[in-house]
Amino acid sequence: MRTTFTVLLISAQSLFGATYYIATTGSDAADGSSGTPWLTISKAMTTVVAGDTVNVAAGTYSGSATTSTDGTGASPITFSGTATTNAILTGILTATKSNYRFNNFTFKDNRAFSASGPNPTNWTISNCYFTNTTPQSFNLTRSGSVTNGPKDWKIIFNRFDNWAGGTTLTLTGERHLIRSNRFERCEQSWDVMGIYGDGHIIADNYFANLVSGASATPPNARHADIIQFFDGATNPWEYGSRSNTFARNYVTNSGYQFGNATADNGSTNFGPWWIYNNVFVDSRTQWNGETPYMNFYHNTIVSSTTTYGLRFSDSTVTGGADNGRVINNIFARIFSFSYVSNSVTNFTANGNWFSSAADGAFNASVVDGAFGNTNGFNPSDIFIDFAAGDFRIKSGASMIGKGTNALDLVTDDYHGTARGAAPTPGAYEFVEYVITTPARLGPGKFIGGGSTGRR
């Protein structure tokens, strides 16, 4: 199934919608005009109708607010800070209605957005800054089944840092797009994302300088994760994570574990996930996987800092990481690849290239398929400029064209370059580059989603 997501970088507005204003000098007894603005977000929420726009002046606005009416797809309700000032919101915005746009705000010192059940659909949050949010920046929860939650939220071009007290993005529902955001400088040891529900796309994001509090030996240490999902015995909303994509993301200097996926309470609503065309540098790439149909294709992992790399294991309840695939990845200077196979079935790994932490041969084994090249290599021999962090493949590299045909799943690379039937392993397909610093973000055809287009 392929669904197309269209990202609008400007706020759609009905030609007949009213424009209102909010300022710290305003009054909720006023008419909301530019000369006599309102004081609170709550006043605007209880007044606006489809197609209206609310412009918020610089300043700090406390107090929570709840939506009271729906926008429409053609005429959303838009709240906008201004590009040259700083409108700071410290209250909780509760979404109960659909078709809203929020852009150019700073959210701090509280949960930013809360939504529950199937009604709040088609929200776009863009160009905002989330800092010191607690316990979450977004808490989109279900009512009943895991897919009976918010749908079609677009969280794009935002910055998140220093979140505390909980996972900064907790998502259920269907078809959310998390794209082109920055997640960085968090030392609180709380997860970045809890991903539940179906059809979500996490793409073109940047994760950097994340500090985990783990000190014990993995995999049992207290840790923070970039991705977390599990079926919780005490948290009834944590059931199911299916047909989700993590693609073309860049992770650097992260002490956070990449992922934790467990299913020890009997849920069968897990998988597939598609994780491809990502780059991990100087980061803890440990993946604790006990869920089936996890597909890792064409990732570049350089200088993993963890004792475990990808770790696929069995589960006493569900059988574990059955039907997993690890195809056409580059693992350069990593410590280990761990695979536990008590009851795991139909697990395949091939087309991968490995070197040990000392650039030597790598000792690894799996149950099914040819694992790949484990003879080792010097990263400077395969990357255009390893020291400078340019991990595109250089001319003459021994792995060019040595991957397994994966066109049924991955048809292009990190920059959108087309792959062929004999692809090059890693996130970057080999081409004779004529530029030295290509744009990082490019078009992508998302499995389980659609194409987002170019940033």
C-alpha cells in the first residue's frame, strides 16, 4: 500500500476567514482586532471558526486552552507567531477538533499538545521550538484500539531540546508524519519517540548530542531510546506498532539507544517496520528487538559506541524477531552484532559489510542466508572523506554494486538517487559526484507511506 502525504509549507486559509490578534497587552473583552487584541489563546480557541487566522505577538502566554470547533481541509484554523518575534506558550493545548495549524511558536515548561481519540485529525505543527517540555511535547493517545487515536498529524521543521519527565513524542493513531525536525541536547534520559499505531513516517530528522543515563551493562541498563514501542501490561494504550517507517534520518553523538521493541504481554499487533537509508555516527546503535518483521535495509552505521549493535532476540510470548531482515547495511568500526535464536524463525541477513572497531575482520553469524562481507575494511578506503564525516562511497570502493537486489523495498538512497538491481550497500548509492556538499534532504518513496517531496 502506498499513501501520498502532501506537506504544505504555508498555512492554507479560506478567502473569507477572519484574522484575529493576541498580545500580552490585550484583553479578552476586546474584539480581537489588531488595535484591540485579545489576551489569551483560550479566548481565541472559543471564538474562531473554519478559515480563521490568529496572529500572536511576542511575549509569554500562560494558561491552557481547548479547541471548540473544527476547521476544514480547505479552510483550517491557523495560529501563528511571527517570524521576527518570540511568542512563548507555557500552557497545554488540548486538541479535540480537526484541521488546525500552529507555526512559529516556542513551547516550554509544560506539555505542549494533548489529544485523545479519533476526532483531532489533520493538524500541522511547523517551525516551532519545544524546550524543557514535560512530561511530553506531544501526547497523542488512543481511545479503545491503538488505531482509534488522532490521525494525519504533521510535525515538521521543528526543534526539540532538553525535554524532561517523559517521552517527548508519544504517538498513537494512524498516518502521522514526523519530518525534518531536530532533536538535540537532551541530558534527561527520556525517550525521543513512543510510536504506536499504523502508517507513521519518521523521515529526514536530525538527532544529536543525546545523553543517556545508562551505566550498567546493556541490554538491561536503564536507558533512553530514540524509538520505543512495546505492549505494556499496565499501560493500556501501548498496544501495537505496525507498518511504520524510519528513513533518511541522521543520528550523531547519541548516547541514546536506537530502539527498544518488546512484546512480552501477548500482543500480536507488531510489524512490519521499515528502517532504511539512515546514517548513524558515533552513536549507540543498540536495537533490542523482540518483535517480528523488522526490516533494516541500506543503513550506514559508523563507530557504534555500544557493546551491542542490532540485537534480535526471542520472546517467551510471541516468538520474538521472526521474519526479520538485515540487508545491504554498512557497519564500520562497530563492536558487535548480536543475534539470539532460541525460537526466532525465518531471519535473513545478507549483503552487509562489516569491520570491527579496529577495522579488522568481524565475527558474526545468523541462521538464514549469507551474512555478507565480514573480512573488515578501512573506512578511509570506502568513504569519500571519513575524517570529515562524508560517508558517501568513493570511486573504486570494493563494495560498489555488491549489495543484494532490494528494489522490492528500497528504490532510492539517502539523497534520492535511484538504486539498481545490483545496489551499493549503505545509505548512499555510488555515483560519480560532481559536487562536494549535496543537500542532505532529498525526495523519498516511503514504504507504507508515500513521497514527501524535497525540503
